[in-house]
Amino acid sequence: MTSGRVTLPGESDMAAVVRLSLMCGRGFRPTFFSKSLAAGPLVASRKIQQPPVLFTSQIHTSPSYLAGSKAASLHWTSERVLSVALLGLFPAAYIYPGAVMDYSLAAAVTLHGHWGLGEIVTDYVHGETKLKLAKVGLLILSAVTFAGLCYFNYHDVGICKAIAMVWSL
């Protein structure tokens, strides 16, 4: 490569330009030359750059009664805070097992699952009646999950000890 032009071994500069223009003129654009900075002015010297077309539209992902409020933003932030807290809660539960950690894990895991499944229900269940039934079912499932984990913590070894027992197998 000399002075911004592409030269191929054993060919003159003009022959390289003609050969490249013939290949590109037939609808074939070699991958090596298509993105090259040196070949760009030779191949696309007569092309006019058009600005990209931007299609603008408004996409409303939250219900209209939440528009203008901070409820959706606060919920999104709460989901992220809980996810990051779970990253620290799991190692802490392994290092410091106990009743407080067991119940904290029960609440955090249940809430994380409830929010995650709630997004799936919102995205994939259509129809007003079906959506209400699915949300009620999710609420019942989350309540039973939390109650079952609390029962396990109180009447059995607890979440932390149970996971340690599984890892020791």
C-alpha cells in the first residue's frame, strides 16, 4: 500500500483499479476489499453517501396510567438492586449461615422470581381477563413459595444448611 492506493503484487495500479471495479460492478464485492480504508475511495468514489433514515415512533411499554410517574423507573431500579443484592447474599449465606440469612434468602429469591415471572406474564399473556387470572395465579404461587421456604427454614435445616449438605455429596 503506497500513498493511499491499493497495489497488488505484479500488477500496475491501473490494472488493480480496473480489476476491482469489474468485480464490484457485477454485484460481487470481495470481503477483503469491501471494508478496507484504502480500497474505499477506489471502489466507492462515485457513490453518494445518503444519511441514514431514522424511523421514529413512540413505544409505550407501560400502562397509560403510569405515564408521567416514576413508578416504572422505581420498579426497574428495585429489580436491579435486588439482583445485585442476591449476588452478595449467596456468598454471605455460605460464609455466615443462620436463621437471618435463611429468611433473607427466602424473601429475596421469592421476590426475584415473582418479578421475573411477572414480566413473562405481562409479555406473553394477552387479553384482559387472562392477564388478571395469570397475575392472581402468580401472586398465589409466590405466596405459597415464600410460605414453603419459611416453613422449611423453621421446621427443617434451613436453606443455607440444605445447600451445604447438597454440595457435600
